[in-house]
Amino acid sequence: MKHFIVIFLSISLLANNAFAQNKSELRGVVRDSKTGEKLIGVVISIKGSSYGTATDFEGEFKLKINQPLPITLVVTYLGYAKTEIKVE
């Protein structure tokens, strides 16, 4: 079974004064760990919630986070091992 890794490009924190809570945006690229090929349609979700997204045609994703860190991302893709990644 193949494995894959997620490379995080940036995490940006935005202050929302109206609701006095922090919002974050997580961006990254998902690549095959052996070939380095970008993977299309990989599902990235926040463990224990209904928030999630999928990678685009460049293997990139953007995910808005409405809860405080740390969180655990669950990364799934057909034919690959399910992976959990803690983001602090």
C-alpha cells in the first residue's frame, strides 16, 4: 500500500473582531511520498468535525479552521493509507 505526506505551505491567523474569536486558514500540497507527484482529489478533514476539503488539480488545498489549535487532520485517498496529522 502506498503512503503519502502532506507538506504545509502556510497557516495564517485572522482576527475576527465581531465575534472575538480566531480563525485560521491552512494551506498545503499533498504529494506521493515515493514519487513526489501531486495528488488530485485527496480529502483533508478535521478529526471530530464536519469541516473538510479536497485537493485541486495542482494537489493544493485550503481549509478554514474555526477552532483553536491543536487539531488533527485526517487525510484519505483511494489506494493510499489513511493518515492523521496533528497541527499545533
